[in-house]
Amino acid sequence: MIKKCLFPVAGYGTRFLPATKSMPKEMLPVVNKPLVQYGVEEAIEAGLTEIGLVTGRGKRAIADHFDVSYELEHQIAGTSKEEFLSSIRDVMHKATFSMTRQQEMRGLGDAILNGRRLIGDEPFGVVLSDDLCLNSGEGDGVLSQMVQLYKQFRCSIVAIQEVPEDQISKFGVIAGEKLKDGIFQVTDMVEKPPVEEAPSNLAIIGRYILTPDIFEIIENTPPGKNGEIQLTDALLTQAKAGCVLGYKFKGTRFDCGSVDGFVEATNFVYNNIYKG
């Protein structure tokens, strides 16, 4: 039912300057694989093989990563180094890629709206590459879990996790009615509230399943926090008109938009996946 996944990848990555002055933050490698590839692999696992990239200026490296590199591949053809290309070749074989540009950085909601021409009138996933989500053991990835939930409820879904009080102001935060273990019907959403104004400690992280009516809602959503078009505001409108679920996913999330989280993710992947 869901075939498409949108990747908003137009941000500047200022927390990683000067490294991101000329390199997209989504291409920062966690050991030997860029962040955006981890996200695309998660989408493919969930059956979302039509990948839409909402890019910006200076982001050509992302498109090039998911394309053939003739000179490189010719030079290492037939050598032991060729095996290092196996994972990206597998991704390119299983998925198709399309892209559009977000000309101004006007918030996540605006980035999603820019992707409308790539999605059309159908439900879709959204992955924020900054959030690296790894499933434990042989379990399904976060998007796979959410797709299964969508098949049951047929409404927008946001991935959530409990966060400590000193982190709440960095996230969109929900309040909701518990339907069953780990599943909440959202009744309120606030973008990056002060801790004393947060409706709960359940924070939205960078995985979404969205129904296509979200595009029209975003079009009619005024600028919110920091003067940006906030996806959180549009989702709250959708929740009040129908149903939006919050889902406490199974797995481990790393905030690779921060230096500390990126280093933590690198150490985890190196010790638990790469060396294994």
C-alpha cells in the first residue's frame, strides 16, 4: 500500500561546521556508510522503494551517491575492493530515486510540501536522516513497524520515544490517549516547548507515515515556531480533524544531528555491526 518515502535533505548541518561547509550532513559516514544510506535501507526494508529526495543547493553528493560512479567502479573492478560497493549497489538495484529542490529553508512542513510533486495523492513515509534508528537483533526496522501499524489504522503515524526533561525543548512533543501498549491517539502536539509547558515526555523523532491530506493542511498552516512552517502544527490540525497515532517504536535511536549522538552512533555501529 505504501511505496514512497520522502527524505528532506536540504538542511545546512550547521552543528557540524566546518565539515558540512561543502559536504551534505546526510553524507557524514557512520563508520563506512553515510547517514542517508542507512535511512534508505530502512525504507527499502519496509517496502518503500520509491525514494524522493527534497534537496537544496550544495547537495549534489547525495544524488551522486545513489548513482553509478564509472571511473571508480572501473578502477576497482575485479579487485578485493569491489566488495565494498555491494551495499550501495544493492540499494540502487532495489530502489528508484527522484528529487526536487527546496529553494528556501522554511521548516520541515515546507520541505514536506515541496515533496508533493514526488508523492502525489497517496500515503507515504518520511525519514529524517539525522535520526539513525537501528533495530535490535532480528526485529523489524522502525518504518517496517509503522507500515504494519498503518495497515491496521490507515491514518498518519509519528514515531515517539520518552526523553528526559532536559531534552524536551529540542523536540515536538505529544499528548495522547493510550489505545494499547506503545500506541497513543494524539490529542495535542507542541513544537519544542519549554519543559514546564510540555504536555508529556513523549517526543516525536524523525520517522513518519503521512496520509496525503497533509499537503493541503500544510498549505493552510501559518508559520509557527521560529517563523517556520512546522509539520507538528499541521499534524495537530490533522489530529483534531481525524486521527494521528503516536507509536513508541522498538529499536535504538541516535541523534546524529548532534556531535555527541553522532560519535555515540559511530561507536555503536563499529562495535556491534561493523566488527560483527
